[in-house]
Amino acid sequence: MGTRSTMKFIRKENNKLTPLVSIYRQYNGYVDGVGHELAKYLLSKKIVNGIPINDNSGRIANGFGCLIAQYIRDFKTEPGNLYVTDMDDRQEYNYEVIFDEDKYFDGEYNVDDLITIKVDSHHNFKGTPSELLSFKESEDDDD
């Protein structure tokens, strides 16, 4: 049986949160599973505002919408496991990836400068993708 999770990609602008996409994952929703996979993926990218000439590195995303599209492309490789779902869907683990549009101007950014991840599960978390990689759930959890 899978440990189900959702990932909500949300834009924050002028303190207003705008949900953009919700993704349902069937398996391994734990923080050290889907959570760490998500954080590593985000940290592998640079967010830019305007694509640099001749950058074919695959490491850039031209804004948050581009980053979300790349995530779906890279993780939806076969039928099953990853689905687009509605924003009200809640599972055992619920991740919110919040992009701070107010900090996004011309230039190149590290993901930790623009993105906060919130986790609603047995152990709540709020922090940067780098901080999520360091977050460990209690070893005495029995689920």
C-alpha cells in the first residue's frame, strides 16, 4: 500500500496566495521520500527571469510556471503514480511549494531565495528546500 501525498504549487504575490497546480503522488509520500526528492529537484534548478542565450544546461527554469512544467515532465514518465488533481485533495502528506513573486525580478536566483515548502503530516514543517533535506521525521513513528 502506498503512502499518498499531494504537492500544491502556489504563487505568493502581495501576501495573496494563488494556487496554480496540485499533484497527487501514490507512493512514498514520506518526507524522506517524496519530500526529499522534491527538495533535491528544486535545488538542482536556478530560477531566472529571461532565458540566457545558449544555456542548454537543463538547470534553469524561466519562472515558477516553467519550473512546475519541468517537474511534471521529469516525474510523469509512465502511467500511474503521479496525477494532476484538484486543490482540495488532501492525503497523508501534503506539501505546499510557495513561490514568492515579490522577490522575483530580473536575474538568476537560488531556489532557497524564492521558495518555501510547508509540509502538513504527522510532523509539520516550514522552511526552504535545503532545510527540508535536513528535516527528519521521528524514528519512533510506526507508520
